[in-house]
Amino acid sequence: MRRLAGGKGVQTMMLHRLLVRLFAPLAFFGDRRAAGTFAAFARAEEGSRRDLLLAAAATPSAERAARYLLQSQDEARHARIFAAR
């Protein structure tokens, strides 16, 4: 099979989509499980926000730092959304 952008073959991508469709509902099965999943997503987004803040502080490029800060605001928004669920 030909490789697509990102190096994944068509068959691999089709298998990935099939597995996601089959198993994604299990991640949200039941209220407690869904709450735990959303809480985990919120923690991941918060971690990404912190990483972006550190990257913004560490980069010598003002333009790149501004982009990191904008993205960190988006990650904070995602964290709030997931935490509220």
C-alpha cells in the first residue's frame, strides 16, 4: 500500500478507525466512567497548558512565545470544558 502523509498506510488508517469506532463507547460507558475520562482529559489539557507556558518562557523568539501563549489559552479553555462535564 502507498504511504500517506504522516507515514501511515491506508490499511493501518482503516484499522485504526474501526478500532476507535468499536472501543470509544467503552471509554464513556456509565456516568462514573465518563466522569473519570473527562477528568483525565482535563488533566491532560492542563498539563499541555503548563508545558506551553514553559516553552513560551524558554524560547528566544517573541513571535513563537506569543503563539505558545495563545495556544496555552486554548488548552486552558479545553481543560475547563472537560472539567465541567
